[in-house]
Amino acid sequence: MANVTVVGAQWGDEGKGKLVDWLSHRADVVARFQGGHNAGHTLVVGDKVYKLSLLPSGVVRGKLSVIGNGVVVDPWAFVAEVDRIAEQGVKITPEVVKIAETAALILPIHRELDALRENRDDGEAIGTTRRGIGPAYEDKVGRRAVRVIDLADEAALRARVTEILHHHNALRRGLGHEEYPAGKLVAELLDIAPKILPYAAPVWRVLKNANDSDQKILFEGAQGALLDVDHGTYPFVTSSNTVSGQASAGTGVGPKDVGYVLGIAKAYMTRVGSGPFPTELFDENGQRLGERGHEFGVVTGRKRRCGWFDAVITRQTLQVGGVDGVALTKLDVLDGFETIKVCVGYELDGRRLDHLPAGKEAQAKVTPVYEELEGWQGSTAGARSWADLPAEAVKYVRRLEELIECPIALVSTSPEREDVILMQDPFRG
């Protein structure tokens, strides 16, 4: 089994960037398959910290990096990120990065609409990054999106802009906002086009050629399964499918080619933005997790909500996503806790549940049923083998493995790329 698909098993921010970087040294190609520049991956390489939002994590290692058709691309954000990474010594060229010619674009109208919706005064904002991702996906499924390939034909581009503004200007009028001039949008796109088009490619063919040549492909997801538009805590979700099945649809490879599915999960839980969070902590333990884990969003800087590990909801996402093995991250953040709790069930209106109910109202009402485990006073930071872990830490990992009903393939014990305990090699299945 040559290929590996990496997905988040919680609400995102699980540490996918480090794991993709760690795995990419053995891959030949790294491919993003959904999301936009709302994703935030931090890579720590020696004394350098790289913060990526749209570029696949493999670019830091010089790997062929693909932005698939399932990604929505902000061309201005792409150029800005390329320039920023170049200042850190990583040269991005069309030979290194390929963007699907069929990928939908995020436009200024999308960013403005996102902000208008998030500024609503009824208290029901989703908590998006206001970067236009949701509105861009809406236009994609509404068959009115401007795509990368449209930048290559001015006549086609003008037609697409007319179509999309027919919809958006009606929305803008309804929201009391002035219309967006078609000429202005066309001019902005024609100006950015020469900086984007050299990267455009039929990425489905790029990936087919890689498969035919027995190259290893690492498929990189963004956000997490609990933010999946179908399987997450709807409506407090992202606007794309984040589970492993999207690796196929979002890049143009067949389902059999996504390979080993590695789900990334923190040793505790975090969430950014609004929505249900059954194990959220509001006490000193939650504060301690946030401080020790440096829980602030890479993209937004927003403080993350923190709580104990939820085995119920994690087991559910692993089953929905067809996960073969789990990478457990940030174990070292739990160092020093006398007692650690794990959610093993929910109670709702006097009933015991073994899964998260689908309804928004029911999700908000569930209360966690906890199992208490003994903590450890030794350090797990930087451990690279089981022998380096305190006995209680080993017991904690093994108990999680039982509760989530999925093997833990590896454990990450610090932000450093080599601080990993490997039990099962994802590239060998």
C-alpha cells in the first residue's frame, strides 16, 4: 500500500501539519484535497517555524505539491503565501506546486459576504475565519463559480463574472450593501491571472502518472471530521467534506488509491468557534491545557476552547472516515495532571448514548460520562520510544485505543518533527 491519506479526527487543529511533514520525507507527492486558506498548519523545522494555510505541507521539503479540485483557491492569498515562504528560503515554482485547473476561486465578493454574515446581530454566527470559503463553495455547487481555467480566456472570464454577480449583487442589495462592479472584478482577476496560471494543471493526470510510476502520494486534509459538512456538528461546520472519501473526489483519483487512512487526534480536545463541545472545560484544567498546548489558531489567532478527550465522538468520526490508524498528538501537554478524565458516553434526558446525536439542540444538551485515569508526573516531551514514557502514560494511550476501537499507529510528543513514537508504519499499512 503506497499511498497515505491524513485527516483530522476532531475539530481540526490536531497537529496534521507536523505529521504530514514527518510523513512527507518518504512521499513523492503531497496533495491537498479540500478546504481553503482557512486551514492552518504549523511546521517546526530546526529553528524555523513555517505557517502554511493553502500550500500543501510538502513544499517545505521540496516535494511535488498538488492543490486539488476540491480546494477553493484565493489567488491573492496564494501569491502572498508563496512570497512569505520564499522569504524563509523555500522557493515555490510551477515545477513544485500544481493547482487544479478546475478548482473554484475565492473572490473579494466571497470574503465580503462571509464577513456580512458573521456580523449578524442575532447571535447565530458560525464562527468562520471570514475568508470567503463558505460562499465560494456555495457558488461552486450553484454552478456559477469562477474557476482557475477561466483566467486563461478573457471572454469566458467576463461571462463567468456576469453570471456570478447576477447572484451576488442581488444578495448585496438585500443586505443593504452596494453592488460590486463587474469591470472592477474582471480587472482584478486579469491582473492576478499571470501569477496563477503557470501553476494550473490537470492534477488528476499528474496524480495518475505518479500512481502509474509507483510513487508514494500523501493526501492532506484540512480541518477535521467534526467539521465535515455532512458528518460534523452541523451547522457549526466547514463547507466541505473533510473525511477521507474526499481525498478521492477532491483530487480525481479513484477510491482505491487513497491508501492507508491516518486519523490525527489530540490527547485531549480543542475547538475554535461556535458549536457543541460536550467535554469543554471552564476551570483551571481547561486553562492549563490551553496554556501548555499553546492553543491559539494559526490562521486567526483565536483562543481555542479546551476539554478532556472524548472517546465517544472520536470513535464515531473514525468509523465514518474509514480510518485505519490514529496518530495521537500533544501527549506531553498532559504531563503533570494527577487525574485525567476521558468521556466514555453521554447522557441526554435520562438516557445513556454511545454516539453524538445528529440534532443541533440534542448535541447542545448532552452531558459527558467520564472515566478517570491516573495521570503521570514524569515527562513525555520528546519521547521517541515506549521505554521513554511513564507507565501511566502508556496505560492512557492503550486505554484510548480500546475506547476508540482503532489502533494508535503513532504518538507525537512535541512540535519537533522527529519526536514521534511509531507503532505502525502508515506507508506499509
